[in-house]
Amino acid sequence: ITCPGVVLKDKEELYLSVFVLGQCKKSECVPAVFPVFFHDRLVFEKAFPNIVDPGDLVKLLEFDTAVLELIQLIPPVGKVLATYEENTRDFLFPDPKLTRGRRGLEREILMKRSLSFT
């Protein structure tokens, strides 16, 4: 995660919280220095036993929301610095123009800074 020209006042560590398909996972904590690199692999699995038509699955994913949050470990509960929200279908299967590298392994997204992140 890049944030050119920004130095965090608080030095507590950062982590990425990812909510997809009704599941929430968190990355390992990293130092609060930009650019931030997360080398974690977060795996989300979900079965859709009542879905037989792929079109129905696409519709379900369009109504689900994927949420990513950059959080700093400021007691008592942490401070959300930035968020990203998108329907799960577009998050999991972005347009080819939004990906680069081998089969979309690298992505660029723009997170929205929270009001508390000055």
C-alpha cells in the first residue's frame, strides 16, 4: 500500500482486514511505514449448494460486498485508516484493464481514506 508523502504520527503496527463471502480474515501486522507490504495469503472458501446455474452465482456475488480496511493497532480497538468496498463479483473478477501481471495476480485499487486519517 502506498501513500506518497505521508508519515503516520502513531507508530503502532498496521494490518489489513478483508471481509468477503461472509468471512473476515486479517493479515499479519506490519510496521507503520509507507509503503506497506503484506505478504499474506488469505484464503476464502464458500460452497453454494443450491446454485446450479452460473448466472445465479453471478447475481449472488453482485449483491455481496467485499470490504478491505487498513487498520492501525491504536488501543482500545484500532483505528481504520482507509477502506475499499466493491461488489464481490467485480472484486474477484476485475476487468482486464484493472489487472497487470500474470493472470491478474497484481491489482491496483484506490482505498478511501477515513475521516480520522489526516
